[in-house]
Amino acid sequence: MLGFTFAVNAMAGVPEEQVQRLSGDLTPVGAERGANEAGTIPAWTGGITEPPPSYTPGDHHPDPYAGESPLFSINAENVDQYAEFLGAGQLAMLKRYPAFRFEVYPTHRSVAYPQRVYEMSARNAVSGSLTEGGNGVVDVTEGFPFPFPASAEELMWNHQLRYRGKSNTRHINMMTPTTGGSYNTVTMTVTTSNLYYQEGATIDSIDNLLAKFTREITTPPQMAGNVLLVYESLNQVVQPRKVWVYNPGQRRVIRAPNVAYDSPSGGTDGMHVSDMTDMFNGALDRFDWELMGKKELYVPYNSYRIHSKDLANKDLVLAGHLEPDYLRYELHRVWVVEAKLRSGAHHINPRRTYYLDEDSYQILMVDHYDDSGDLWRYSEAHPINFYEVPAFTSTTEVHYDLQKGRYAAFRLDPDQPVPPFNTVMDPNDFTPQSLRRRGRR
């Protein structure tokens, strides 16, 4: 790992002449365009920019690499050969679960975004900056805010503001298997309007609101009809996110407490807290952030097999972990970011390590530590290129509790409709007044 760190840069962006690198030695979002020295990571040549001929909108996405076989497997017996290319959480998984393994496939740099995202990211490079303390961004819109990231805070904002379409609807399964592997499924529909990516938007015009989304639980019956509405703030220190809930039993809409930081997530048996959603979300202010550099690691990537409609959740969900036959790992360059709790602040995880994909800024893995300094949880995001958009983001997230021997899995959705992107959203569907009509018993 590179042994350097950076201080927070709250000044304006890079000189205009440097932006030319985004069409030269760097990709349009700031990753190294070239291959690595060993040739095990190829050059980026544009990613997947359009669907294969067999794809029909609404389908589960056909795997563009379906004909490939693993290059090798990493398991508890041979892990020492590959330890330098694994994170602490991955090593802990192999120790905790001797039957688990990482199936390593050829590397494909499949990330691609619309041309406008590239153009706006280049503009943001010149104009954008962090607010004081790194808790917000200014003078950026419709693109990655920092394609020349110079601090951990800038990288975390690239993750939070990465492109995932202007809007989307996702039908989500969530399960928290017992140590014996049995589980119940909670299903929900999440509809999101990404205000930051509406054409012509500015930080001022969206009034510090990154997105609005609703979450409606559809099963099991005793939970069905519960609806949540969230206004997701950009700078949550200045303006915390706003949350409303509709409970069909009470038949009324109420403001919820601030759902943020380490507040427990409902239905996860305490294995997931609010800022673990999307691998990380919300305010940065409770931690000191340090950029550790880049590293080549085997990470979850191009996870089309776990996204396949040909699977059933019973095939995927095992005691302790997901079925490794359906998980894909590739060698990629990742940014490594350390977060350590600030003096006087509170969080159940005093330390975390984040691993961000250089091509997309998607957080792919997180190591979570407890008060004793021991590794407690390990999180993985399994991403694909939703090539009809195109946008590269996770199709499944799984959060392993290494101490309990259990996990919480989100979006294991082979039986659910594929999310539509960039549909026209009615603003009236994102108001507190809309919740009651959406809820049902």
C-alpha cells in the first residue's frame, strides 16, 4: 500500500489544464486509464456502454462474461499465497468459515456512465470544493464532484454522489439468516428521485437535498403497508435528513427521529445500522478520515451471477454466508480510506476501513471494528453495470457479523422485477401527505 496521506482540501478545484488528463491518462471520472504493470488489470477502454443484443428492457441483465471460469479459488488452505491482495475482513471470513472461498475471475473494467456525467465531472473538477470540515460540497452538480480526489473526504463524497440514474425503483428482498441458515424474507419497494442528477440542477436549486425516496414494505403481512419517506440532505450537519413514517395500525403519518449514524436498522436483528446502508451514507462529522492510498485487491465485481433470474434465494442463502459458487471476485485497484472516531463523538464502530473502486467510487468492502479494536463486521457490495443506463452500482449488499456468525443480506432479488431507471417521477409522491394513501394494511 502506498504510504501517504492527505489533508482536507477546502479550496477550489484543479486548474483547467489538468482536466485534460480526463481524456488522456485518466478515465473521465479520474481512474488510472492504463493497465497495471503486471498486466493482471487491463486498461479501461470505455466499459460496457450498451446492452447485449439479447437484452430486453425489464429483463434481469444477461452476464456478458457468462462463458468464463474462475482462474483460481482462495480458501482457508491457500490463503497465505494471496493474503497481500485481500482486506482484513476477507481474511477474517476465511478464518471464521473454513468452507468459504473467493472465486477469482479475469478482470474486466466494465464501468461506464452517460456522456453528460463525464462532461459535468470535468466541470466539477474545476469548480468544486468541500465545505469547511468536509461535511458538504459546493459548486458541483450532475457528476462526480472530485475526479481528482485529494482527500478521504473527497472520495467519500464521490461515493455518495456517484451516478445511479436520475430516478429508480427497486423491489428489494431482505433476509437475516439464523446461525442454522433458516430465514424469513422481508420485501419492500424503494422509489428514489435523485435530485442532484436532474438536468440543470445546482446545489442551490435543490436546496441541499441530494435525493428523496420512499420505502414501502409489502411482506410479511404483519409489516405490510408501513411506508417511510426520506429527504436525504447533502450537508447533514447543517440540515439533518428528514424522515416520516406511516404505520397502518395507527393510520397516521408521524415524523421519525433522525435516522442516521449508528441508529439500528429495523428488521436486521442489530446487525446493521443506518450509515451502513449503501455501504456508507450520511454525515462525515463523527470521524477523522485518512486516505491510505491505493491497493490492488480481489474484490466483488461484475456480479451478474448473483443477479440472475435463474437462481432462487434458497440456492444463495447458507448458514453464515452466501453460497460462494455464485460470487465473483476480480483484481482491481481500490482506494483505501480509514475512518476513526473523533474524540467526544459516539458510534458503535470506532474504526472502519473502506475500499472504493477506482473506476466508479463504489465502496466495495468495509471492515468494521468494535470498541476493543477487534474486527466485528465485514460488508460487501456486489456490483454490476446496469448497461441500459449505463450505471455501475451494487446489485446486492451483504453485511457479515463475524462475532455472531450471522449476516444481513439486501437485494437478493432473483424473484423480483428488475428496477427501471430514469422514469419520470411525480413530486407529489414524495410528500408527507402522500404516505397515507400509499400505505395499506
